[in-house]
Amino acid sequence: MYRKIIVAIALGGIEKGEKILRKAASLLDDGGEIVALNVIEDVPTYVAIELPANMVEDAMQDSRDQLKALIAATGIAATVEIRNGPPAKVIISTAENHGADLIIVASHVPDFSNYFIGATADRVVRHAKCSVLVDRQKV
């Protein structure tokens, strides 16, 4: 069905990541590619001053290690990309850079400010130039 799928995985919900990675594998064409993406949010400058200088690099390496372990555990062939910046913007630009035809994101239990789907998922749905599958999590 799809030749290139971006799977946006938040490491705070790694079990959701496994679920959407398996969903991506079930939707992938033969010879297609899955890109497992994690986005490290930028740290505001006024906070970064108080943090170790290599914190972002360490977080990116930790994310890479966790995604590789997840991929190994599932046995699903996927490449790993770790980026930093505003999550929705980075997810969309990664999909565009790869020429992806599907983005898969998991939603979280919404609060009042983003009741229907999570804020990141909402922004991705509204601005992506390809199809987006939002995996709703049961409450």
C-alpha cells in the first residue's frame, strides 16, 4: 500500500511505538522502507544555560539506542533517524525530505487544550502533504 512510511515514535511511550511500528510493517509495500523517527525538542536558551553542554547529544544517542533496540525486538526492518526541533515541524519536513507517502503517529490521552488528538498529531494532520495515520490509544 505504501512505499515509504515515517513512524514518529515518542520514547516516553515506547509501547505505543512498538504498536505503530508493527502497523507500519503491515501497510508497507514489498521493497518499501520504514523510517523510525524520534524528535528531541529544543531546550529553551534560558534553561540550556543550566544544563550540561552535551545534553542534547546524549539525548540523541540515547534515543538512537532505544529505537534500535525496539527495532531489533520487533524484527521489523527500519532505519532510525533522530532529529531535534519542534516535533510536528520536524516530522513533516522529514516526510517531505524522504518523499514519504505515509506518516504514522500515536495520539495520547488528550487534555482539554487538545481534546481530539494530541497537539503534535493535530499539527501533523493539518500540515502534512502526504497521508497521516493517527493511531488512537484506548483510554
